[in-house]
Amino acid sequence: MIPHVNANTALNQSLQAPRAKLDKGPSMNPSRHRTASCGRPKTAVSDLFLNIIGVVTVALAATESWAQDSAPARHEAAQSPQPAIETARLNQLSLEELLNIEVTSAAKKPEKLSETAAAIYVITEDDIRRSGVTSIAEALRMAPGMDVARLDAHTWTISSRGFNDIFADKLLVLMDGRSVYTPLFSGVYWDVQDTLLQDIDRIEVIRGPGGSLWGANAVNGVINIITKNAKDTQGVLLYGGGGTEERGFGGFRYGGKLGEDVYFRIYGKYFDRDNQLLANGLDGNDGWWQERAGIRMDWNRPDSLVTLQGDLYYGRQKETFGMPSLAPPFSLVASDKPKVAGGNVLGRWTYTFANESQMTLQTYYDRTVRETSTFEEDRNTFDVDLQHRFKWGERQEIVCGLGYHWTGDQIRNGFDISFDPDQRDTNLLSAFLQDEIVLVKNRLRLTVGSKVEHNDFTGYEVQPSARLLWTPQEQHTVWAAVSRAIREPSRAEDDVRINQQVLPPDALGPGSPLGVVSLFGNDRFESEKLLAYELGYRFQPVKQVSLDFSTFYNVYDNLLSFDPQPSQVFSETSPSPPHLVIPVFVGNNLKGETYGCELAAKWQVTNWCRAQASYSFLEVQLHRKSGSTDTTNEAKESASPTNQFSVRCSMDLPANVQFDCGLRYVDNLPALQIPSYLVADVRLAWKPTTNWELSVVGQNLLDDRHPEFRSNLSSVQPTEVEHSVYGMVTWRF
């Protein structure tokens, strides 16, 4: 859906009145039970699951001393030449090995995580599997500083360092180097960003700007989802399961070899997720299902790597939303079953020269289709990117590149949402240069660079940055950065008209005709601008503990505003009946600052137990510019929680049993009437043989249900996240 914007406080109250009962906040009594559960006895199921977890906890306490005594014996068994059961044990990667994981998103070249001059966090394949999450969006909750919330069963709001909403537009998301943001509103359709989770190698999450390398929209962060080489996914994988909310899901993967050094895999998956509930306990009518298939081929040569991959998907999802009407009662609540479909194909060639320089050529094509009863979008995207990395003397390494991005859309307009023109092509040309300079060998490094882009909305944009990395000792790393980033205008901000609300006759005064409050785009809308200051520190006080701390201060200008202009009211005869139009215009009349800090800690308690914790603090302050009539800045300030923390613990127990548990706290959002909440997730898995794994997962177990987000920019009916339990069987051979 496209933003639903309030013209002023009075209009906002009038607009929300029909949904006042629907949006009533939940009771905070944790013992509360639903009066309307749609025939699903989930409370009893979850209570039973909690009892099971209680028994497991007692068993853990009883076996702790035995496990410590037997640890050396189990370690010797792991070193035995006899075939071992695949248990993906925690001690496969030590904390030191995790810090030495190679990442590529921060500098567009491989570098150790511990030596990266950015606030970066890596979510590994083991993190994803052991957390029990069923989507990429849920997996992002594990990264500190990320704000991940659900509006309904299939709609996520995801951002970093503030400005979260259903149309969050300051986070660049990549799937194997393919940008998945939509130029329609400069955000991400999270409901269609998916793949086989077992094929994900890692998710690199950067908090902070990345515009000097990745370009426009990499303002508050970059997320790069990287899947495994086909060589690492050989054989057959089958999985399936279901539960109280995950009604049914399953998937397969087959990997094989086509010739010398040529590997491939194919996969398919399906899921069907249940409706969530409204605050009053009634069914939220927001269930969804989706099916997806894909293929990947990798040709691994000593001096080059060629990758070809592609995906197809199709799905349906239910939703309820409000819409204006020119006929009494002038506001309707409608139900719909939108269709989502699409596909993509990507090719990438990486060649390594004899002098250790490297060149990469990548191109992709993407097609997306979204159809609702009031709006349709059909979009095609083509992208090509060339990058070269080489040494310049003994102390410098340069990365440079050129890129071209084209997208074209066709939109079917309705009364509530329309675009003029309804078809448009946009082009983006870019070039970047980055120079990494070693000032003191193994101690001090400076990285400077910039990206220059030309877009069809604002012309040329420049995004420079400078990053300094200091390693005073082997286990200590200090980094600092100053960066400029921009968020270029979207199609909606330039061309949209949204008929937000219809005012009945006499609403504007005695004898006044019918009125329509409408939001209009602005072809003079400028890019939003950010100047960011960052400081970070990583260290290992002891071998078993690692800490990662980062802090930031961001200054924003030309932020998106919605400015009502009652002095520019005009009349309109089509569509019938004749009516007055009260305009609200898109503008750049907000500015502001954000500041905060993020902390991530990992502790290898024993060789069979690891604990992880994170905390983030965020403060957002927004100000109207002179002459602005915008009234949305207060809601934008509290669209992201001030405080968040999480704790996770993973244990490898005797008899090939794994136990994982976690707590997560999210602060309240006062302007959106979202209370704070604390949730617990638990996973218990058993691997009886090399090929089989049985697991049961409980999610959101501390309450019956809770709201996570409401949006002042959307008419979609919000629902509440329920506790759930599901089981899964996995077979590998």
C-alpha cells in the first residue's frame, strides 16, 4: 500500500474514529486469555510447551556437572577419525574464528570482521538455524541496533538507527549483490524477500551510512544477504513441519555436479501462515501463503568464479484496510487478497589477476508484480555493475567501479491512489573510488572514497566518506568515520496522488460541499541528506569473551514532510459528484538529529555453551523548518524504540541434543500507542542419526499476544503477534 497521511490533528482524529475500537490497546495482564480464538487452542499448546521447557531446564541443571566432566572425552570423540554425526556443534567456530570471518559489504572487498571500520554484525547460518526463525526479516532481530516489528502477519517494518515505518526508506538491502529496494517508495517489500534459509551463508548487517560504496538509499544501513556457493550445498535436503501459526511449510534442495569445477543446486519451498488476531481477540484476516523456486550454478576456477542464479515466486495474502468513498458513509473498510509474483536472474564473473588484483562484472534482471483491488504495480529492473580492485604500491589498495541501473513501471490507478504519469522509466548512472592507505603497518589504516551518481530526479549527487582504523594491540580495534549519504526521491514523492479522506457536506462549514483531503507529490522534492559521525571499539578482554561497541551522531536535512495547504483548496468535478480538494503537499521541511550507541557481546561459557547479548539506545529529535505546516514529526520521533536488548544462549547437550533459548525486550512507542514487550523464544532439537533432525520451536512465549507496530502512513489494519509453537523434520543425504 501507499502512504496514508494525516493532514492535521483534527482530520487525523476524524479519520481514526471509525477504527477506534479496532485499534484499542491490549490489556497488559500476562494471564489474560482470548475470548475469541477462532477455534485454535493455542494457549493450552503453549502452556504445555512451557512445561516441557521447564523439564528441560531442570535436566540441564542436573547434568551440568556431568557435561563439564565429560567435555574432554567428547572433545576427543570429535577428533576421532571415525565418521561423526553432523551436529553443527558450537565449537566448530571459536570466538576468534568468528572475529576473523571475512566480510565484503563494508569495503566491497574481503576483510576480517575484526578489522572492519564500520558498525557491522554478521548473522551466521548457525545463528539462523538455531534461532528457529522462519523468515529473513525475523533473523534480522539478532543484529544489535536493528528495529524489526510486525504490522500484520505479512508486513514488517524494518530500519536501523531510527525512522522505522511500513515505508522505511533509509536502508539498502541486497540479495547476493542484487538490490531489492523498490523505487516506488525507496523501501523494501519484505514479504517477498526470501530464499531457502538453509542456503544462506551469512547476513552482513551494517548500521550506519554506506553511500560512498553502495550509493543512494544506503543512509542508515546496508544489509547484504549472501547465499552459499553451490559447491557447499551438494546432496539432497528435505524439510517440513507445521504448528499453531506456521500452519504448514516444506522445502527441498538438490545439489549436484555438471562437470569439473561446475556445481549446481535447485530448490523449492512453500509456506502457509495463519491469521493473527486483532486487539479485541477477533481474527485479523491477514494470513498468507507463498511458493518459491530457484537455481544456482557456480563454476569455480583457480583464477575465476562464474555464478548464474535465478528465482521465481508467487503468493497470496489477505488484508483489511480503510478507503475513502465519495458516497455515504464516505469511508469503507474493505478486505482484499493481494497477489505478489516475480522473478530474477543474476550473472556474476569474478577474475583474479596474477598480481592479486581482481575484477568483477555483475548484471541482473528483476521483475515484480503486485496486484490489489485498488492498485497494481508491474515493474522491471535491469542493472549492470563493473568493479576493479588492485594494489597501488606497497601501502595502498584501490577499489573503483561503474554502474548503470534502469527501472520501468506500469501502474493501474484507482480513486484512492493514482500516479501521473501511470508509466515511467528512470535511470541511474554511478561511479565510485575508494583508496585504503596503510599509515602504520598492522596498526593504522585510513580509507577515503566517494560515490558520484546521476539520477532523473535531482541530477548529480556526491557521497564521500573517511574511515580510520587503529589497532593498538592484537585484541583491540578502534575505528572512527565521517560520512555523507543521501536518499534520492522516489516515484511516490514525485508523482503520487492519494485521496486520503472524504469529508461529508457541511464538514468544512455550513453549506460547504463534499471535500477530499489529498496528498500530492512534488516534482521539486530534493534528496534527503545525512552527515554521520561514528566511533567504535572491538576487543577481547579474555579468549572466551568478545565485545563490540559503537556510537553515532547523525545530522539530517531535507527530511520528508507532509504540509497541508488549506489556502490552495480547489474544486474538482471528476469523479462525480463535484467536490473540493484540500491539498497536502510532499516537502523537505523537516530536519533533525539522532544519536545513540550499540553493544554486542559474546561469551563462550564452555565448549558446549555459548551466550550472546546485545543492547541498543537511540534518541531521535526532529524539527520543522520555517513555514512548514507538517504535524507528523512527533510520531516519526517515536517510530523506533529508545531501548532494546536481547540475550541468547545455545547449548550442545549429550545424545546429540541441542537447546537454544532467548529473551528480547523492545521499548514502548508512545506516539503509536505501542507498549513495551518482552518475548522469549525456545528451540529443542535432536539428531538421532547422521541424516535426521527433529526440532520443536516456541516463539513469543511470555504473553498471549502483543502489538508491535501501528502506522500513521498506512490504512492497513494492524494485528497482534501471537505466541506459537511449531515442529520440523529435516532429512539430509
